[in-house]
Amino acid sequence: MSQPKATLEQWTTFIAVVEEGSFAKAAEVLNKSQSAVSYTIANLNNELASPVLQQQGRKAVLTEAGDVLYRRAKQLIKHALEVEATSRCMAEGWETNITLAVDSIVPIDPVLNALRNFSEMAPQTRVTLLETTLSGTDEALFERRADMILSTRVPPGFLATPVSEVIMIPVAHPNHPLARAKQELTEQNLKQSRQIVIRDSGTKRIQSKGWLQAEQRLTVSHFATATKALEQGLGFAWLPESFAHDALQKGTLKQLNLPLNVSQKIQIYLVMAAPDTQGPAMVAFVEQLNKSFF
């Protein structure tokens, strides 16, 4: 296996000279003598096919090759630091992988916000998001395919923390007969129309939560697909307010006129597979999830 000629110390010194603008200032930052910095850069220039810095008076100026290699060197040092951080975290018991199952009804923005903050804290920990629906979320927990879930229910035998609420509203295309009705709709009106429902991603305990036993039913796998079907006038559905918001603003969907502006409020829970054996990474990720939702 071929070995690199330049060392990490040389690249670190090179970056310091570029960012500080001179050998003298780089020496102060690196806590080295100016002669040591000059010697290191001279050796780096000798090791490479093209020099990266050249002296112009008291200033160190990037060459054309140096301009390109500076960006590469920054990435190189970043990766080296991440390798060392991974080693430290593994020694401290930080998990290298976390899997979170998220029910499709859960707003994804707070989850991604938590993931972004967590990734800055622990870039060495890989996070897998399983997108599930209804009993599929429970199964991910039961089968230990997920370390934690965000779900609308607490599976038997598990403890949970309420983290948020989702409001479900009935909607249809503005030209749909239900949306054009002038009087308040009844449950019978809804049952006589096609309802668009989300498919249960589970395989063992299939659920049909929210279905009103309508005479016609269109089943899809994602709320995004349901929204498009609604905008095509294919039926009505109960959508999370977050999914329906943009379409309602654009006027491509309309909230149905039900008694007292009926809506469904659904609690979202964070459930841990093994709360007594959480490692530092799991604890940190849960903290970010709680902050993001609250």
C-alpha cells in the first residue's frame, strides 16, 4: 500500500499559514517558532509535485495548486479529527448506530432538526430513520429493528414520553361535492364518499385507524401521495394539519364543514426499546428530540 509523503502536521501548518496570512502569525497560533513553521512548509513544498505557498515579502501567498489543495487539506484534517473523535466516543461507550422508527403521521421537520443538532455533537454515530405506519411502527420496536419509535400509541409493556400532538383535519378538493356542500356534513355523508386512507406498513397486526367504513376507499402508502390524490379530486381524507397547510393556503384543498369544525387531536409518544440500557449517544439524541418537539 502506498504511503502519503506529506504528514498531517504539514497540512495543519499549511492551513494555519493560509488562514493567518503569515508564517509569524501561524507560529503564534500553533505555538511553534517561526523557523519551525518555515521549515515545515519548505518540506511540504518539496514533497509535493507543485509548491503550495510562495513567499512575497513578508506574506505567504497561495499558488494555483495551493488554492486547490487548501480546500482538500481542510477536509483531510476534518476527517482525521472525526476518526479520533470516533475512537474517543467508542472508548466512552457511545453507540455507533441508532435506529429511529417514525410513524408517517409525525411531522418530520422536528425530527430532522434534532438529527442535525445531534450530528454536530456525534458525527461518528450513524442514524437510520425507518418510515413506518400504524402497526408497522410497533413491529419495529417489538422486533428490535428500532432503538426507539415516535408513535401514536404506546405498545403494551413499554413506557413512553409524550412529545407532541398532531391535529388531523378533514379535507377535499374545493370542487369535490363534500367541499361544495352548504350545510354541515354528517358521518353518513362521509361514508357515501370515497375516503383516502394510509396503508398500514405492518404485517402482523394490521390497523385501519381513521377509516370511517366508507363505501369506497383508496389506500396509499404516504400522506404525500394522499395529498396529491385529494388535489385530483379522488376523495376526502383526514390529513395532519402540517401536511394540509400548504395546499389549504394555495386553495387546492379545502377543509370540510363538519359540526363544530371537528378535528382529531392525536398524541405522539417517544418510546424506547430498552430505556435502562441507553448509551451516551442515545441519551443525547433523545434530548435533542425533546428539545426539537418542545
